[in-house]
Amino acid sequence: MHRPASSSRAFRSPPPPFPMSRPTGVRLLAALALTLMAVGSVGCGSEDSPSNPTPTPSRDAGSTPVDSGVTEPDAGSVETDAGVTPAAVTLQAWSELTLQFSPDASVALPVQVLRQAPFAADVTLSVTDLPPHVSVASVLVPGTEATKTLTFTVDEFAAYGRFSVKLVAVGGSEQAELPLTLDIQHGRAALDSSFGTGGVAVPDLGYPAVRINAMAAQPDGKWVLVGSTGSTGLRDVLVARLLADGTPDPDFGTKGAVATDVCGGDDYVDAVTVLSDGRILVAGGAIYGAGSCSGTKYQGALFVRYTATGALDTTFGGTGVRAFQISAGVATLHAVTVDSQGRVVGAGTVQNNDLDLLVMRLTATGAQDTTFSADGLAWLDLGDDEDGLGVVTQADDEVVVAGTSTGSTNLLALVRFNIDGTKDTGFSYSTGFAYPKMTPRTLHLLPDGNLLVGSRGVFDSGGTESAATLLRVTSTGAPDTTFATTTGIRSYSAVTNLAKDALVGTAILPGGEFAITTWSKDAAGVSGVGVIHVSADGKTVLRQHRTDLPGEERPVCAALGADGVLGVAGMRKESGQSAETPFVTRFWPY
């Protein structure tokens, strides 16, 4: 709500362009002034005789008459009579202005400049005492004009609250001031500047060389971050939980984090999901022997499950840790979920003659599910190197995996497995387009049975032009020609005509629209966080914006909270530093 205010001290003023506050006065001074004027008019030979008293000042047309025994409130102006020289210039404007950040938007404040003859000079309008991240350009009001507009701009780092500023008019040797209150509120889908410090939380997790690879949102507003700690070759699994304000959760592990060493080698996790009872399931890779930590070790597939307080869940495989040496080569998992029966499903890659797409299914207690490909392990060779990067389970517990295959025209591989672990031949994805080359980051099962794949799309052989890419396919794997374009694919960037975005997260909003989070680079290569909102049919960009956080950031993952808040996590470098540290930021609901 905007409240009108005035700095006018004259008896009469031109009708304002909007409702104004009533002029007021100090009764005692006014009465004294009237008495002195009555005496002075006789002694000094005034043209006004005692029978013609000083006229009562008229009110603005929109003001309500006030009883003579009631003091009229005002911003400090004092009623004067005809014997007092009125100010040469006064201001009228709203007394309060609400500011909310929105990309490329500003807020206008009309200001009326009232001049008292003979003053007719140009006047410069400006605003003083502005809080940080709020700006307004000065404007010139020519002597022939009475009204101008000040344009306020607020960026997303502005602090929230109410701030007192002043409108100032200067013309020649004359000056007028008028108080104004700015009410700064958060904008739709804008950075939450109240989060952490200036919108960025840098949690101290108590471990060295932390890397964040994935995140998940809990229903209670907490965030789970997973990755690794330690130097490459000797990493341990890291799982951390943050409170809604970005600080480590003291009720989880030690000061909000836990580290797990599998066999003294190199361990890490790339994926996380939070179960309905609060337990946390992660998946990745670990150096492991043939069924134990002894003997010849190779990188194997890894699952770890924790209780809601961060302890290893011993109901999962007896220790909470399940590692599998699948071949005399590399095996790792990049995605994890659970099906309708609570069975654990992971997707990744395994090295045989070449790299093959790997799917694993365990029972809820961590045993290999022998009803899935006889031993709980299924892999698929599409002719060249494959990697599973995203996984979902359907209502019938069939498993869909999104990944890459060098044998695919556009690099993307989409495969569905039957509940027994065999390949579903009724599901097939193919495209005749070589570009964009798509590397999946996210996979969603939509309510109508269609699937949405979020990828980093590359548009040239050198990999220099990239954008966030969405693909929607039907339940049979065919491109959904009703989505975006006739190919079912569309690419998006946080900044128009700037194709340097790598998708790091996607979310389905309550209305069916999509939120895309990107690692966005500008033309100079400076990193930022891109947030793009897209209509449910993929055809319309509803909002796009890039946020440059302090330092150099590398967003890695994103998750949508139950309250609609979008959390983004990754790594960043402080100015002048070479080491990366974890960061988390969040954006208000769209």
C-alpha cells in the first residue's frame, strides 16, 4: 500500500495528481500568529481591516474537514498564515513504496513539484539514504513542468525490511525534502537474500577437501548433501544435513555430517534419496575386494544407508554398507531410487569389454534381489561405451534408465527394464538428430506416464556452445511431439542468446510447470546460477534469470523443497583463493 505525503507549507496548493495527506499545523503557534496579525494589521496600516479577518487556509479537495479542537496529524508541516512567506518549492508523493526484485523490472514513484511564484527554476529530484542494492537515478524537472517520475530498481541481494529515505529537490538556492519509507520484500523465485550471508550459506562440515555431488530435500525443510571428503585416491563418503537456514544440523552425525570409509581406499557417492521414514540412501563407488576388503581390489558399486540421525543403518546388509566388485575393472553408480516394494534400485556403469550400462536391484534389507536378472545385476551393451545417469521406477516397478551411449546419434540412451531385469523391447528411443548431444542429469516420471529428461545439450563438436535441454518422451519411449517442438526437445538458457548453460537440476512445480537450474557462464566465462521457469508444454519461458554470487561458483545440484523453495548446492572459490568449498543457496517459490 502506498500512502500519500506532502512537504507543502503553503496555504493553497494546486490539486495533486493523487490523494495527499491533509495539511496540518501547531494550534498554539497558529493562534499566536493570528493574534499578532490582528494587532499588526491596525498598527501597520494593512489593507485588511479588522472587519476582514485573515482567511482560513483551504484544504485539499480530497481531505475530510477536521473539528477545530482536534490537532491534525502531518509529516511535520506547520500551517502558516498569509503573513508568512511560503516555501519556494515543496514536494508531494506517496509516503511508502513497496519494492520486490523481478528480472528487468523497476518501480515508479510519481513526484509533484510545487513552486511558489516568483520561483520558476528547474529542479533536480534525487533520493538520499538508500539502502545497499537499491538504486534510483536523479531526474530534472524543468521549470515549465510540475510532475516527474523517479524509477527505483532493487536487486535480489537487497535486505528485506522497512527503510527510511528522503526525496530531495534542489533548484538554484532552494531545497525541499520529503520523507519516504521503502518496504523491501522478496520477489517471486528470487534469491533469498536472508539465507546465510547475502543469500549464500557456506557450511563448516568439519572435514577436509569436501566435494558435493548431489542433494535432496526433506519434507521438514532440511537439506541433505552428499559427496566425498579427502584427497583423490583416499576419499571417504560424506553425507551432511543442513537446517532450513543452511547451518549444519546438530542432530545429524557429528556437527551435521558423517564420513564413511569402506575399505581404506577411494570412496564417494554421486546420488541420494531420502526415504519416507527419514532414512538416507546413497549410491556411488568404492575400492572393494571380492566380497570383502581383502584380496585384489577394484572400484565397485556402492550403496550406503543411514538412519535419520546419521548412524549407519545395520538393518541394511548388517553394516549399512553394501559394496560390489562386479568385474576386474570399474563399476560405479550415479543414480538411486526405491520402488513400490521398498527395493533399492541403482544405475551406473560397469566395465566389461567396454563400458556397459548397469542396473542393480537389492531387497529392502540390502540383499541382491534374485528375481531381478537372477542376481540383482543387469547390464546392457548398446555397442559402444554406456553410462547410466538417471533412474526412476514406474508404478508396475519397471525400471527406466537415462544415460549416454557413444552409439547413439545424439549421445542419449533411454532404456526400460522389465521387473525381472530383462530389457523391455516395447520401449524404444531414437532420434535422427545429431545435435544437441545430450548428457542426462535428471529423469522424472510424470503423472501421465510420460518421462522428462533434463540434460546438458552441446551444439557443436568442440563443446563450446551448450544449454539446458528438456526432452519429453511417451510411455513407449517415442519423442512427445506435443512438447515444445515437433521433436519433443527444446533448449533453454538463463540469459537470452547466451548458450553457455549446463543443466544441474530440474523440478516439477505444483502446476505442472518446470524449474530448471543451470551452471551458467557469461561471455567472459564468469560463473553464475541460472534459474529458468518453463510452461508445462515446454513452449514458453515464463521467467529466466542468472544470479552472480560472490566469488566464483560452480553449481552442481538442485532440489525443490516441499514448501516450493528451490535449493542449489555446489562448490565455490572465495575471491583470491584457489581451494573450492561447499556452498548452498536458495530461491523463493515461483
